[in-house]
Amino acid sequence: MIAECLYIEEDTVLKITKEEVEHVAHLARLNLREDEKEKFTSQLNDILLYMEILNKVDTTGVEPMTHAITLHNAFREDVTKESIGRDLALGNAPDEMGDCFRVPKIIE
């Protein structure tokens, strides 16, 4: 799968190889140009290196969360209300037919 930290130059670490990017592109049925393969290899490598840094962060005692901020339920109470009425509902309709919106035919 992903390369185990190959060192290309003295200070450059490669977490994913160009061949692995080509393999994934083939599986996804993507035709990548040579410059795209190089670019994606570099970008994916940067992401994987950053993930390695994040994995070193001490998260002891931190509760798992689904969102970075606290979310509150934004739904209203499910109560029955009066309808807005036919005249108000069709007030801005460009064309109407009886109690309905009239729209152009789009399927022949």
C-alpha cells in the first residue's frame, strides 16, 4: 500500500510513490497527465506528512467529537400551522392554471 517513508534526498521524505498514485488513478479510472501525477504525488505526500504530525499530538483526555464547534438542534417544533393560502402561494407565479403553478413543458 503506502510507502514506508522512503527518503529521496537528505531532507525529503516520500510517504507515497508516483507508482501508487498511478495505481489509485487506474482503479478510479482517471487518466492523469504526467504533470498531474507529479503534482498529486507531491500534494498527497504533504497531506500524509501533516497527518503524521497530527498523529503525534497528545489527545489524552480529549473527548471525541463530531464537529469542531458545538451544534444545537436548529429544527422548530413539529406543530400544525395554518397554510399560507392559495392566493399568497400563487401570488408571484409567472403563470398559473387553476390551483397550480403552470410551468413550461421540458420533456417532449
